[in-house]
Amino acid sequence: MSKRIEVKDLNVYYGKFKAVEDVSLTIEPRTVTAFIGPSGCGKSTFLRTLNRMHEVIPGARVEGEVMIDGKNLYDADVDPVLVRRQVGMVFQRPNPFPTMSIADNVLAGVKLNNNKMSKSDAEHLVEKSLKGANLWKEVKDRLNLPGSGLSGGQQQRLCIARAIAVSPEVILMDEPCSALDPISTLAIEDLIDELKAKYTIVIVTHNMQQASRVSDKTAFFNIAGTGEPGKLIEFDDTTTIFENPHVQATEDYISGRFG
Amino acid sequence: MRDVFQQELHEVQQRLVEIAELVAEAMRKGTTAFQTSDIALAEQVIEEDARIDELALTLDELSIQILARQQPVARDLRVVVSALRMSASLERMGDMAEHLAQLTRYRFPDKVIAKGLRSTFKEMGELDIKIAEKLIKMLKTQDMKFVDAIRDIDDQIDALHLSVFDKVLSEAWGGTSMDTVDATLASRYYERFSDHAISIARKVKYLSTGEWAPELSSEEA
């Protein structure tokens, strides 16, 4: 299952500081959407509002709506833990639990939600999730060894296996390849392309070629200056953004011309 | 690094203008040689076409290098991919002028074109020179008004090209088989020359609009 995300008039604050201003966009199910823009433009902040990760920072808050299949994530009766189960996240640096085995890493999120799981169900889920993350063949003979013994690219795929083990609707990725070598990057990009058949994927990336390779839609965020809020400048098909963007600021950014 | 890139993109556009200038010169000389049976001038056009071919080739190499090393996007990307296509069109335009020169050489010391068609071919030659001159201006300025001018000239050349067919197919045509073949070929060369100018005009329009195969408004051949 994957779901449509509709964001309406979203403002994001850290205390009094408005970090992101007035973002509205719709992310269709089973698509890959890339967020690009200079550092500090609010794209990661905005990404984190899509599963209420933003509010774990003290003083952080949100105005506006994030609707997933018509239900606002920020309604009073919504449990943030359930939101994060529906909307998984993969971070910039691979962060497997270092002392847990590979298998336990995959099951970590599931066990948090449901501790009573039969051994065979658990084994089945580990295999399915690792296969889904294209890691099964590489680790099937050492499932009981620590996750920290894997290469960076393998660790990142382990984190993706952990994210998909809880059967999310949406997967958010915050620069998932920026700490990886080109071969691991390619493996993750191939994986994103496969995951798109089942999930809605949103990826933040500083790598322009990556955005143009993996995404269907691209959103460009920018800031007017230090202390100003980040804004969504242009949101369109990826081919349009990279071949013929409509806003000059987008063109300047992707072509590497600043100021 | 980015300055080098901008410099290279600028150079791509400069080189297109340079090739277009040589093409215009080739058509000026080629059509003069063709109409006056000037064998020396014809030889010169044939010889100088190698220079156009070489410049088109090195421009393509530069464009490929930019694609590989700078991964241009947006307008920068359009500059490079359109240059690859435009260089091919310019190279073919040079060939058309060369073909006219070759016809001149085959028939020397006779004139290629039989009497009844000479004024038509004079007009076609003048129009092709005019279209080449507009082309240079268009490549220098990227101004859309030259796109329209080129389209209008091409329409006139197409009409003349058709009139050549009408003439050689009419009852009144007194030319030999060889006259017919020569007139048909030469007319085709003039007509193709302006068609390539149209292709280039489309790519200039693509540069500003991002539309790969734009209509040039009004009707086209």
C-alpha cells in the first residue's frame, strides 16, 4: 500500500524562528519525489514534518495540514508513534543498532509495536525485508552477527530493511547516499526504483544527478537569506525541472550559478 | 571551475557562428561558380568544404566533452544538445554548396542550367545566400525575428523548387534528359540548403522555449 500526501499551507517553526514558510504540495502514491535546495533552505525540516519527527526537537511546531489519504497527521487524536509507523524514515548516516544482530536490527521496529511474534514469522519477515532491501544474498549466512560489521552501503540497506519491516505507506529518505561510495549509491538508487512499486518515496538529496535519475517529481526549496524562512520555489516533473525550469532561481541553482 | 564551463558554452555558440559564416561564403561562391561556370571558383568551394567539415567535427567533440565533464542542465543542456544538431545541419549546408560546385565542374565549360530556367535558379541562389546571412544573425543574437524571416525565405524557395518541377514536366520543356536531371538535382540542393536553415531555426527556438520540435508558425515544407 502507498498513500497520497497532501500538504496545505504549512509553516514550520523552531521556537520563534520560522524555518519553512507556506508550503503546499501534493505527493502522489507510488512515486519518487526529490527535494533539492541549498543547505539551510528547510528541505530536511520539511521532510521531518511528514512523519512528525520534527516535533521531537523542543520548541518546534507546525502550522497547517499534512494529509495522508485525507487524514491530517496533526489532528489532536493522532498518535505520533502510529504516524511514524506509517511513514518510515532513513537517515543520512547509516544508523543500525550497533550491538544488535542483523536479524534483530530488521525486527527492531516490529518488536516495538508487537512483541509477541512467533519465531517462524520473525524469520520470514527478516528474509522478506532483507530481500526487499536487496541485502538478503549478502547477509543470509551471518544474520546473527552485529549490523555494525557491514559496509556503509550494506548498513544503509539494513536501515531500509528495518524501515520496510513495519510495512509503512511512505518512506522518507534524508540524503541516504551522501555518506556512501558510488557503487553503494547505485545499489540504493536501484532499490529506490524497486521500492517505488509499493511505497510513496520522498528523498532529500544534494546530488543533482541523483535527483534527476531517481525521481519523478522534484521540489526546489530556497531561502532569501540568513534568518529568512525557506520556501518552496518550484515543484514540477523532474524532466521539466532539469530541462526547462520555469523559475530563474531554480535554473540558477541546478546550473550551479549563484547570486 | 564554473567560469571555465561558462567559457566553454560561450565558445560553442561562437563556433556555430564561425561555421555559419563559412557556409554563407561557400553558398555565395558556389552559386556564383554555378551560374557563371567559373571552374576555378568551383574548385575553391570544393576544397574549402573540408574546413567546414573539420570545424563541425571539433565542435561536436567539444560538446561531448562538456556533456561528460560538466553534466549541464536546463538552458546549458539545451545549448549543448542543440549545438550537436546544428553543427550537423551546418555541415550538410556546406555539402549542398559543394554539390553545386561539383555540378559546375562536371558540365564545364557548358552552363549547368538550360536557358529557360536560369532566372529561376538565379533567384534561388540569391534567396539561399539571404537565408545564410539571416542564419548568422540569428545564431549571433538568438533573436526570434530571424526565425520568422528564415521561415519566410524558405517558403519562397520551396515555391521556386516546385516551379522547376512544373517546368521540366511541362509539354513546352525542350531540354535534354541531362538538362532535366541537372535542373532537378540543383533545385534540390538549393531547397535542402534552406531546409537545413529551418532545422537550425527550430533548434534556436528550442533554446528559448525548451520545446524540441517547435512549430515555426505559418506553414512549412
